Amino acid sequence: MTGTSIYDRDLDRTAANFAALTPLSFLERTARVYPDYPSVVYGARRYTWDETYARCRKLASALRARGIGQGDTVSIIAANIPEMYEAHFGVPMSGAVLNTINTRLDAHIIAFILDHAESKVLIVDPEFSDVVAEALEEVGHDMLVVDIVDESFDGGTRIGALSYDELLAEGNAEQDWDLPADEWDAIALNYTSGTTGNPKGVVYHHRGAALNAMSNILTWGMPQHSVYLWTLPMFHCNGWCFPWTMAANAGTSVCLRAVRDEPIYRAFREEKVTHFCGAPIVLNMLANAPDEMKDFTHQIKVMTAGAPPPAKVIAGMEEMGIEVTHVYGLTETYGPSVGCAWKSEWDARSVEERAALKVRQGVKYIALSGLMVADPETLEPVPSDGETIGEIFMQGNIVMKGYLKNPDATAKSFRGGWFASGDLGVMHPDGYVQIKDRSKDIIISGGENISSVEVEDILYKHPAVMEAAVVARPDEKWGETPCAFVELKPGKEVSESELISFCRDNMAHFKAPKTIVFGALPKTSTGKIQKFVLRDQARNL
């Protein structure tokens, strides 16, 4: 090999000195080093790392035996249960790409995702079998449907050709598997609402998944063998990459089907949970739980993202021994890519001052190479004065490959070597970013994105609605909720409750407006609805 310097000659990349970065290697190492340590806990079901590795290898082997491999999509819709965790390894070990579907979506959007992803296999939790069965009636191609049988769940029906355990029985735990040929190969596909009705498919690669999984450990200072409670949905940005994080950590994943205060506090006590993630709504629920539940005695850490949690919620969590870390990111950045790194000199400040610091989005993750607040047209960074607003831009290995089958949207998001977040914020003098507004009109409710355009499209279908605009209304419990401003057609009438029910009948319930204000909509001289005016009105309601 001829190069331009002495370091380019006879120093080639070989199998001996280079391997693709992938979180799959974390599972293999942990299973060999800590085979008898606990990996996954779900009620009475308890697995060791050796057992989890064997089950993942069986899943990969069975999928390959059925012709599933490189470039194929395997979708799963499931709660936070062991099968969902195993899919994060078994599916990419087969060479296929994992697509975790939001369990709160309606049948029409699920059908769109399955078709757009060209899914070859769909694994279904019984809790969601009814909505999936409805979705499958709309899907335009055949796929293998696999039922998860959960003896602890009472309900649901079998809609597949075989069960998950029957699929595993077809596999061989001793069959070899390979690392990806290229760390740029896709490992996961996640759909985000964006600003249009149909979601966009965000593609992750093995390199980014591995790097963000390790960054979670470093950002949070997680000691090895941490005990992690699954309150964050694993479908959301692949659980912010924490399935892979826990394999690297050789820790224990404690699974919960439903996020409620009593089982969470019970898990704190009985499983000695050390870490968990969740939207501010989870923190608010725990802070307002009955005092008799709060009887754990050890230190617990929580990582929260989405709309900034109220300062009093942060204070309430920390008063009972739960240390809060605030992070920020998007589906397009593998979940958290910015974190509010804490400094010891802030410890002496008052509760209110500490909470005000913690609600800032923060500084770049160690795996993110670039973070700036800049003019969206010129890409010139704004002054670090905490006041000048610009768009937040990121760059690095934990930015998505792009949007699946959507080159126009990909090109629009990548500008001048940067990923444009669409979020507007300021840069503080100490280098910490803080979001001030969202240029995309996305509503973040309970940690999930809601497209205002999608809600408006449904409202416009009602025969009494002439015009509609939807914006975020601050909410202490959910962070934000959709607030609709509606102008009715002359002579038509409909009540707020009737219109909300109409929306709930035509879309996922969590996306429906919680508030509706009737009246004429403010517009520019060209007829464009002035959403900034409506946002101010919503904040003042």
C-alpha cells in the first residue's frame, strides 16, 4: 500500500486489528465473563446472561433458517418484556434490521409502518393483538406473524402462525453468528412523527448504537452490574439504546409491563433498582405517590428527557433520594445526545437554583462530535449569551444514517455537514444549550412526539370544522398536551367533548386534543395561521 506518509505504508486494516463496532459484541462478552449473573427479570421469570445469550442466538438462528437476513426488516410491537429485550440482539444477529413499533399507535399508522418498512416478520405481544389484527387487514404484503405468549398477561388473542417460543425452538443456540460486515450497516429502524401525518423511518447503524450505549454509561457514571428498571418504553429510540447499554454494563434489566407507582416502588425495594429512565410524567407520578410507598433506603438515579420537568418535581424526587439527570435528543440522534452534565460546585446551591440548572438541555454526549446553536440559514453560531435564539445543530456518529426511502427529507435535515434538529434554543455563557421553542410545532406529551399536522388533519374531517390549528399547551403532568383552536362553519355546532371524542375515534388516544378553543383564528395578510399567537394563548389558558 502506498500512502502520503510513513504511517500509511504497511499498516493496513486487517481482521487482527479491526472489527466493526456493534453492541452485539457486548452481549457475547458479558455472557462469557458473567454467565451466571442476572440479565433480565420479569416477575417470576429470571434469566442469567448465559440464558439470554442462548435465547438470542436461537432467535437469530431461527430467523436465518426461515430466510431472514441482511437487509430484511423484523418488526415487533411489545411492552417492556424479555422478548422485546431479546429482539434487540437476536434480530440484528441474524443480519436483519429491528423495527420496534410504538404500542400507542392506531391500526392505520401501524399498517403504514409495516408496509413502508417492508417487514418480513412481525412479533406481537398479546396486549396489542387486537389493534395489530386490524392493521394487518390494511397491509399490502404477506409476512410471518409470531405471537408472544405471556402467561402473566390475561387477555389478547393468538393472531400468528406460531408462538415466539415455538420460533425459538426452531433455532440452535450453538450456531455461530457474525459481526456485521460493516459497522455502517443498519441495526434498527425507528419511526418518528415529524411534522407530517405519516411517520418517517429513522435508520440507525451498528457503530452509532454501540457508541451511544457506551456513552450512556459514561454520562451517567453507571457502575458495573447496575440494576435498571424499564419504565422507558423499549420501542422509543430502542429504549434510548439502553438494551445495549445494559449488556455492556453486565447489569440487570427489570421489566415492567405497565408503568404505575406501586410496582415501581416495589421494584425499587425488592430488586434494589439503581437506575431508571422516563419522561417527566413518570417523575411527577412518583413524586405525587402516597408517602407510604416511598420506603426504599438506597440511592437511585433517574434520567429524564422530553419537555423539561417542573422544578418542584425535580426537587421532590431529589428530596426522597432520587438523583435527576436531564438529557435531550431526538429519534434522529439515537435518543439522548446532549446531557446536563453536573458540576460539583453546584451542589451548594439552593434547591431552586439546582433545579433551574438541571432543566437546561446541556452539553454534547461524549459520542457526539459537534453541537451548536446557529442561524438556520447561514449556520453561523449565535452568541453564547443565553438570550439569542437559533436552531440546534448536531454532528457525529450518533446522528442517523438518514430517513428510509425519503432522500428529500434526509437532504433537508443534513445541511452544511450538520443535522438540523428543528428545535430552537440558546447557548448559555458556560456552553450549555437550552431549548426555547420548536420550529417544527411538535408536541412532546409524556415523552412521545405528536405531530400537530396529523391532529389538524383529523379535525378538518369533522363536518362542523372550517379551520383548525393545533399547538402545545404546557401541562404539569404530561409536559405538553395538544390544544386545538377551531373555527366552525357558519350554522354548525359541536361541543368540545364531542370533538375530542371524534379525534379519539380516529387516531391514537394520546394524540387527541385535551383542550379545544372555539373562535376565529389569527392570520397573516396572506392567510397563514399565526401559530405563535395561538401558542401564547395556550400558555395563558
